[in-house]
Amino acid sequence: MPAVKAANPKQIFAPNDWAGITSVSNIYGIWLIAHAWLVIFGAAILAAYWGNILGYILAIIIIGGRQLGLAILMHDAAHGHLHPKRKWNNFMGEWLSGAAVGTDLQAYRAYHLTHHRFTQQAEDPDLPLSAPFPVTRNSLLRKFARDISGIVFIRQRTAQFIMALRSLNPEKREQNIFIGRAFIRFLMVQAILLTLSLIIYGWTPFLLWFIALATSFQMFLRIRNIAEHACTSTGGDDPFTHARTTYANLLERATIAPYWVNYHSEHHLFMGVPCYHLSHAHKLLGDGGYHPRMTISPNYIAVLRQVIAPKSI
């Protein structure tokens, strides 16, 4: 199928506005990476110091949200938005964000740009994330149960480990090299985090990190994926219908919508806008009268209600 129709920013924004929302900061991306890790370390160490089960649960929730944040920042690096210098942008995307959650920047970049080119069409690699919806309430709850129980994490890491082993085979190295490299980086980052944990406060901070990675992060990632495209009228000629923007409150921004990822319609409309300018882009679109053409949800609860089949409610 042909690539989806793109929006023309010159017909939508004033030149100064467009220049402003597409500017890539030398500092902001570095600050966002630092912010994610400071929150993770702070939550883990405070929970370890407190030594209370409620503190552990709260830390796992907070850490899972920032792990999703790292994935989002890696995504911004895939678009070249974390830093104007490509070398620094790729380093931040590969080692300071993507590696921690098991993703290879280069492989993700190729995959993700294909998603943008063929959003919700047969060629879209992300189509399986949204095509099954709406689903029954029980089906959605089963998906969340697999996430929060660690089953999805185990399946993903097992598959990644097998592919990493295959990358050692010269005959299959080319097709598995990115997965093998991502797994090696993932293990290296986990070893660094474990070492820091043991130096600072014993095993507990690392265990909280790892449990969050296997549980809350998986569920937050799924909800984010659902909200972006499930049950939208994507795939048509109007680029304003290719994704969903979801308004997020403070709790949602701390968990399932870190770093402005909830402005997904704006991201699909204008890939050249860094995450920290997406909210401004949303305002400019509103000022221009474009919001009625967009798919906008008031919150994530509303999205989850929409993706549950009516007969199952």
C-alpha cells in the first residue's frame, strides 16, 4: 500500500512557530535522561531505606513509569531529538536509555520509521498492537495479568536470549545482530546497576529496579501502546486521524504517559517535533482550530473503556 498522507506544516503553522517547536535543545534531552535516572535511583534508595512493603510497591510503580520514560527518550533519539549532535544523540539513545530496557536504537529506528510511513496499514510493524481491539474485558485483564506477573517479560527476554545466541552463528549473524547487541547491552547495564546498588544500599534497590522492569513497566508500556492507535479511525486520507492524543493527569504522567508521550497525534503529524515541544504543538493546533479533526481522549480510563467490546461490559 502507499505511504500514509503527511500533514504540511507550512499550511498549519506560522514560520516562527514551526521553527520554535522543531528546535532541538543542547541541554533539554540531557536533563530528561538525568531526570529519569534521578527519579529511579531516588525511588529505589528511599524505598530501601524505608524498608516497608508499601514503599516497595510505590517504588515499583514509580520506577516502572520512569523505565517507560527511558523507552520514550530512546524513541526521541530514534528521531534525532535528544541532542542536535548525532554522536551524542545516538549515545544517549543507545546507552543511557535504550540499553536499560533492552532495546537497540538502530534496529528500533528502522522499525519505527516504517510504522510512521505505513501507520495502521498492512505494512505497519506495530499493527498487531492495535488491530485486536476492541477486546472483551476479560481478555484485557488477562493481558494485564501476564504483564504484572512477569510472564511477558520472561517471554521477551527468553526470545531475545535465543536470538542473541543465533547471532553468534556466522550464517545467521546478519539477521540477528541487532537483537544480540541489544541483549549484550541490556546485560551490561544491569551489571552496572547491580554494582551501584550493592555499593550504595545493598541488593534492594536493584531488585526494585528489576521487579519493576518485569512487571509495572510491561503494563504501562501496554497501556501506552493501546492508547496510541487502538480503536481509532487510522489509515484514512486525513493525517489528523492517524493516532490518538490522550490528556494525562499527574498520576498518568508519572506512570503511563511520561515525557509528553500522550501527545501521539501531534507526533505522527509532525515527526520533527521533539517530545518537549509536543504540548506546545498541541496548543498551536488548538489555536488553529484543528482539534475537532483529531482523535483526543480526556484520559486513559476513557481510552480503556473505549477498547473494551460493549457486549463484554
